[in-house]
Amino acid sequence: MTTGDAWVVVGLDNGGNKNNATVLDASGRFLVAELIESPSRVTEGPEVALAALVGSFEDVLARTSTLRERVRSVGLDTPGPASATGVISSRGSTNFAHPGWRNFDFRGALEARLGLPVVYNNDGNAAALYAHYQLFGPLALQRASISAIGTGFGGGVIEKGQVIKGAAGFAGELGHVHIPLHGLLEPDQPLPHCNCGFVGDAESIASLTGIEKNLLPYWLARYPGHELTKAESVAKAAKLVRAFGEEGDAMALAIFEQQAKAVGRLFTIAANFTDPDAYFLGGGVVEAAPHFREWFLAKVREHTALKEEQARASRLEVVPDLDMAGARGAAIAALETVHGR
């Protein structure tokens, strides 16, 4: 509960199915310990989705007994593609398929609806920002990090505590960085294609879609009697691969080792481009059973080629509190704006 003249910021994480909200006070303390979700209703178009997001804002204030006049700013994150200022792509996306979303200024519309400043980041950047601040705390403004996050393989680049967005807002799209495939693919394995049109980018391998479209069909052909051949569809089979990996299944481990190699090569590129203090992984396999997560992280480390000096100066970490990381990162971005940083 906030009292007196204490001020706060609110973080709103907008997703394809759910909104998540949090409140952060001026000292950097989150007033919400748990996940507070509500339907996002984005498939019904901007007006309905905006009303739902405003409802999330009002609900989290009520739950934390926070007066509306204490709110200085609001952080918003959404899936992409969107501009650096929160204008949804003219082509829409999976989450924003309703035609009303095309070229829609989501940040501006929410700001007008709430009558408060709204700071925008995409969901990968917001989660990356939260991971960065959680790890480095008071030193966050002096450190840099790279994050590869989620089943769709989003990401974020943080430099001195600030999200690097780029001219058009597409910086940090680590999933669409091309990676070397020699020694990663089997000699007879087809080149992996990404939904974005690229061939051989990180997302084409190290994502759930990469498993479904590229890796699993190949490996099922190598293991014709595998139990996953009985699945109703490749899409459903792809969602079961992690469970098989946790049980030590040979085919599943082959798939995840290829993913770990892809992530390691991506981080190798990052090491020679930004030389960060930390590399973060979030979503997918890192949410698995501890023994399997540690196996996967060890494989990523094995295939991340760092100079001796870089290995001493950096660390590989898991994104914490991933289900709340978007809203919390959005709130941190709002707080930093209020502080003028």
C-alpha cells in the first residue's frame, strides 16, 4: 500500500492472450509479488484491447491500494513487430492480426486513454531489462547484457542499463541474426527456414517454431519408430519434445543440442560485437527440470566461443520470473524515465 505523497509507476505487459500488470514504487520496490493476469482480447481489435488494458491498470491499482493520482508514468510492452515508439507494423502480426492494428499507435492511444505518460518497449526488450536490473542491481547503469528470450526467440540488448532500440525499433531482434551452420547441421539436414523469410537465422533453429518446422521433421525421419511419430500433428509433437529431453530421449537430446549450438554461436557473435557483462536465456528449455536446464546451459557455454578475458568478465544466466518479467521490465523503463535516465 502506498501512502502520503509516495509516487509509483505501473508496468503493463500486453500479450496475445493475457495482460499482466505490476506496480513499482520510487525506490524500485515491486508492490506485486504474484502474477496478475487478465484477458488481453487483442484478437477483437484495438478498441476492445485498449479497454481491457485500462482494466488491468485499474485492477492492479485496486489490488495494491494505490491511488491513481500517485501514478507518474506507465510502462507498456507488447509483442512485435512494432516501431520504437509503439506503432504496430503495417503488416500486423500473429498477435495483432485484426486489421485495425495495422499502423496503430498503441503507445499513443493508451497514453491518451490514461492521461499519463506511457513508455513503450517490445516484450523481449522489457524482459531483458528486468533480467539486467535483477542481476546487477545498483550497478545496472554501468553494465551491458544480451538476452535471448522465449519460445519465439525474442531478445534484447542492454547497454549501461538502457534498451538499445535502433532507428526503427528493431535492434535486439536476436532471433533473426544469421548464424554459421557448418558443423551445426547434419550433412544431409535441410537448411532451416524462418517465418520471416530468412534462411539459417537463430530463430529457425532455437525456437519452438524451429523445432516444428525444421528440426523435428528431420529427426523423426532418423528415428522412424519414435513415439512422437504417433502424435496428432507435428505441431503437437513439437510441444512434447522438451518432456522427452528431460527423460534423456536420444532424439530429443539431439534436437536440443542443435538448439544449444545455435544459441552459443549467437552469443559468440554478441561477444565480438557488444562484449556484454552477461548473457541471459529465458523461456523454453530453461523452464524445464533443473537437471535438463543445467545440461542445456552447459551445452550453450560449450558452444559460446569467448576469449579468456571475456570468460572471466561475463556470466551466463537464466531470466528470472519470466512470467512477470515483461510487466516488471516495462515498469523499470517507466521508472528510469521519471528519474531522467
